[in-house]
Amino acid sequence: MSVTTVRLQAEVEQRLEAIASRLHRSKSWVINQALSEYIEKQQLEQERWKQTLEAMEAAAQGKVVDASEVHSWLNSWGTENEQDAPRSSK
């Protein structure tokens, strides 16, 4: 495990100490948990942005699904005749 030094604002340090105390954990443990969650969130947001750009490109190329097909598909959810997701015709 590596060591990284971080300068914390006094208020952040106080809040960190309070959380660590309440959880009966070290400040390092709390920081590791917080950073792990933050990094995971950033990776998810990056993946969503990539998917958004891909979707925008597909739409620009005319790869779209008619709204009535989407509505029909959504209305079929949970019924005996649930439909497959509609696909672009291009």
C-alpha cells in the first residue's frame, strides 16, 4: 500500500475525524472508502458520456426507432405478450 499526503481544510479534517470516530474506523479507512466511491462514480460517468456520444452519432446517422414502436414495447412490459426491444431499421 502506498502513502499519499493530502492537505485538508480545517473543517474537512474535523468532519473526517467525527465520521471516523462514529464508525470506529481510522481516518485513512474513511478516506480510502470515499476515494474508492468517488473513482467508481467518475468511471461510471465517463462510460455514460461515451454511450451518450455514441447514441448522438447513431442518431445523426439516422439510426433511430419510431416513438410508436417504443411506446408499444414499453406498454408490453409485464404482460404475457412482452415484446423485444425495437431496433433501428438502419
